[in-house]
Amino acid sequence: MVTLAAAIVSLFVGVSDVSLSALFSGEADEKMLMVFAVSRLPRTIALVLAGAGMAVAGTIMQMLARNRFAEPSTAGTVESASLGMLVVLLLAPDLPVMMKMLVASTFALAGTSLFLLILQRVPLRSPILVPLIGLMLGGVISACTTFFAYRFDLMQAMGAWTSGDFSTVLQGRYEVLWIAFVLTVASYVAADRFTVAGMGQDFATNLGLHYGRVLAFGLVVVSMVTASVVVTAGILPFIGLIVPNLVSIVMGDKLRHTLPWIALSGAALVLVCDIVGRTVNAPFEVPAGSVLGVIGSLFFLNMLLRRRLRAA
């Protein structure tokens, strides 16, 4: 219900005047119809698809890493996708959007796999070490990306896919996000497998689950969803951290029951953050990624402090 309400509000918030009554009464002029069809509707759909996809990707990441703090922005996944975008911009800037997404997905897959490989080699005496390792890995990758972007005078272009800004989303420039929707549905079909895999490799193998295949599928989902969002709007941090943890507190950890709610809650969160960004400094816009960064940072800090208090 919240998601639907936020989506309806999103359709009619902005600099250009788009009236619900005018649209339904037939009094809307050509400009209003064009703004609604070309900008507002695609933007709202993109917000829903991106939010739902990133929330589900974060859930899968937590299952694979077996850690509540893991998600694409704390595992080096988004930074790896950004590096892939920079490589495309340097070597083949005229590639179609789908090919850019595939290249970014490949880099995101490599970065996420490296993160999980490091976790296997490092003794994890505290759950907090997992996000710290991911943040350090992401920092190294981000530093490399920034260096080459500065070297080749591409800093401004790099900012376009790291801001999490949906203001440039128009009809014909968001359709790659439907891939994230397909992968979200596929994740729901495999939800029981992810639940078992989250209990550990030995436990999953004893139950007859092919752990390697589930791991590979989960990595592909996380990488492709992240890449499709980065290519379309940029980095949306902490969605996969905030939403799965809140839903888990209310509904538990069985993905078959929680995954639809996680997707809807992720969509609602991004919609609300985008609406706040459009209204807090109107007629200018604050990118949704910036609003999410503030909320997500506070939530992340709260999780760390609560875990420290429990340990004490």
C-alpha cells in the first residue's frame, strides 16, 4: 500500500505541472501528456524496479556471505560495476546500453567473487569484519577508478553513474532495468535454495543441495541487478542493508515468505527518497542516492552500535 501510494505521488511531483484531474478529464495539453509519458511514468517504473532489485540483491548477498552487514555497496560490487563502466567509456564508448550492462556485470561478478574469496581466506572473529573487508575492497577499486578517470579527464562522466540520480531517466533509457525484474522473479523461484545455502556449505550439501550452483546463480543475480541499476541511474547505497534487516526483524528469515515484502519495501524506500530529493530543495533535485546514503549511513552506524552493546 505504501509502495503504491509513493508511486502515485512520484508521478505528480516535479517542476513541470502534471495534474491527475487533467489527465483523467481529458483536459491535459500535449506538453503535459508528453512529460507524463516520456519522463514521469518511466522514472517511477525505474525507481520501483531499481529499489526492488537492489533490495533482493542485498538479501541474496547476505545469504551468500552469511552476514547481516553484507550488501552490494559493502562488498565492492557497485565499485566494480563502476570500474566496468569506466572501461567501456575508455575503450568502446559507443556500445549499446545492453552491452555496457553486460560489461559492468562481468566486472561486478569478478569483484563480488573476489570479496567472497577473501572472506574464505580471512579468519572472521567478528561479523563486523565482513563489511570492513568489503568497504576496504570497494575503496581500493574506487580509488583505481578515480585515478584512471582523472587521468583521462572523465571525472564528470564518472559522476553521472555514481550519483544515483533518476532525473535523466526517460522513455527508452531505463528498459534495461526489466532484466533486474526478471532476476528478482527468478530469485523468488529459488528462494528456498538461498535459505538453505545461507545455513552454510556443509549443511546445504548434507541436504542434497548443489551449493556451487546456488552460489553461482546468486552471484549472477547480484552482479547483473547491480550493473543494470548503475548503468541506468548510478549507485544506490545501503538498500540491501536497510530493507532485508528490517523485514527480517518483523517476518523472520524464510525467503519464500519475506522476498516479496523485501522487494516492495525496497521499491517504497527508493520512491520516498526520490520524492524527498525532488521536494526538499525544489525546483532543484537532490539525487536519490544521496538521500539513501544519509539514511543508510545512520542505519549502518546504528547496527554497529547495537551489536557492540550486545557484545558488551
